[in-house]
Amino acid sequence: MVNKKLLPLLLTIVMVISLAACSDSRDSVQTEASANLAQSESPRKTDVAAEVSVAEENLSFDITDLAGNTVHFEKPIEKAYINVPGGAFFTMCGLFGKGVSDHIACWDNGLKNWPDFYKQFNAKMPSLAFIPIVGDVYADKLNVEAVIASGAEAAIFPLMNYNFKGVFDKLVPQLEAAGIQVICTDFHSETLESTKKSIEIIGQLFGEKARAKEISDFFESQVSDIFSCVDVLLQQGAERPMIYIEYGGKGPDEYGPSYSNNVTWGSISHMVGGTSLYADSDTNYPKVNPEFLLKSDPDIIVIVGGNWGTPESMVMGFDATEESIAKTLEAYCARPGWNALTAVKERKVHVICNTLSRNIFSFSCYQHLAKAVWPDKFGDIDANATLKEYFEHFIPIELSGVWFYDMQ
């Protein structure tokens, strides 16, 4: 029999041992849980590390650009120098949305040469105002030291500028010597092939190939049927309607230059089955002879509007209204002799915004001009609706204003 005097002491010892065992048990559970967590996390961390290692090994790629240069990259870049009229900015808007400024190390003059776009974008993305301005892609304008200091990993040049003397032979070697690779895109030639490849190159450069393909596919889907149909029409012997195209920056009181078939609006008109009045000019932007125009009596007239910065000009874009366009167009049609032109009498006079050309939006230009040239074939096309759809999917600002206008 246990001594009654020792019983309290024995009970106390048992309690202490039990508490210690309970504590050890909790510690054991916690240790086991920690071990289990570590074991469950450790393979994931190892797997992630392995995945990253493998991914890093596979991130390198080569780009053959529109100049035919093959350029190697160890991995997708984060930031680049860009030239806004060259198409890169609006393509990058499609890739990154409102985060586009995070991927622009520096740029030419930004959107300041496009005041209506500048106003719209800055209202939505004030960060764009803080991107360094380092000059355009010309030998005497681009500040190479500022590009290098900006942290740009690549420079995206329009092919047209790349070919200028002092650029390919001076600026490019300086940038490459600093570790900044130069990539050429080409939205200026207005061909489907060059536009698609330019989009895809920019997407690959930033590691956004899938999104770039969405943009490229959208573009192609809007124009491929037009090109196919026009090819058939011309093969069947259809004649190309003659189109008089005039730069609208000078306004109705002074004739602006026209366009040959080799450049911008003349080129687009030719691709949709028309031909410029000055198709065979020895210069891309020929001076207009009013007597020649009246004598030639073109089938269609196109005035190229924009945000030209002068009140007398044909204003198009975000700041335009149909009322202001109609008033200015009426003044154009009141020029001496214009009332006798077939295009005016048949109301085949159209206005289109210059900003849309040589860029990611040019599919809408093909659509509108195809409808003007072949109204019986493309009468159901609505370039305004297509452009709005594109903005809704790929541009982080809302489309407003007037971009196309047909004489009423």
C-alpha cells in the first residue's frame, strides 16, 4: 500500500510527466506538420527551380527582322526604345494595355506630334508623360547616350528610317556596342505580310507571342477577303477606278500634294483595286496641277484629314465632328471647276484620317477605300465599326470622334 503521505508527491510527479508528454506530443505534431509542409513545399520549390532553370535555357531566341538581320536574345526583353509613328507603340498597347508605359524605356517625341491621341492617352495613362524623350530615328536627332542611359534592352526602328544614311552605319553600331540590339519593323510598306511579321516580331521580343498572334490574326481577318476579291475582279478584266487623293493639311484654299501608287494612300488605293491620278509620278508626293485634275475627271476623290494643327485644314480623328467635316468638304467641292467633276456630281467624295495609315489600324483604311472603290462588292463593310471593335479589344482608350466620312 502506498504511503498516504507520499500520494500527493506521486500525483504531482505523474502530472508533471503527463504535461511533459503532452508538450512533447504537441511539439512532435508541430514538428511533423512543419516537416510535412517543408516536404510538400520543398518538391514544389525544387520543381519551380527546375522549371525556371529549364525555362531559362529555353528562353533564348533569334529574330530575323524586316531588314533581314538576324538578332539573338537570351530572353524576352522588358523595355525598348520605340518610334511612335513606326507602329510599335500601338502594337505594344495591344500587348500590355494600360501597362504599356512600363515597357517603354524612352521614345522619339512620344505622342506629342499626335495631339488628339496625346490628350486621350494622357488622360488615361499619365505615366506616359514621364517617359524620356530622346529624339527620332535620324542621324542628327537621336540621342544615343540618352537611349543607353534609359535602360533600353532593344531599339525598335522603322525599316524606312533604318535605311537612312547615318542610321544603319552610325547609330546602329553605337547602340549595339552598348548592348542594345536594334530590331526593324515595317508598317510603312502597307503590305499584309510586313504588317503581320512586324506585329509578331514585337510580340516575340517581349515574350507575348500569343497575344501578338491575336492582333495579327485580327488584322488579317479584316483584309484577306478584300485582297482575294480584288484579285479576282482584276483577273476578270475589271478596270481600276481613278482616284484623286489630296493631303488635307492645307485646307480647301490651297491644293495640297497628292500621292503616287508607291506611298501610303496611293499604295492602299492600288491594293484595293484603284489607282492614283498621279500613279506614275516621278515623286511620291506630287504637286497638284488643278487643270490636269479637272481634265482627268477622276472617278473618286479622297481628302486625307488629320489633326494638322491649323483651323483651315481638314480635321479628322478624336477632335473631329461630322458637322465640321461636312463644312470643310463643302468648301473643297466649291473650288473652281469642281462642280463639273464626276466624283462630286455623283457624291463619290470621301475623307479618311491620316493617322490610321502605316500603323496597326490600317486594316480599316483598306476596308473604307475598298468600299469606296467597289461599293457593290463591299457595301456591307463598316470600317468605323471594325475600328471600334479593335479599340475595344486592343487599345486601352475609348474610340471617339470621326475617322471616315462620305459625302452626303
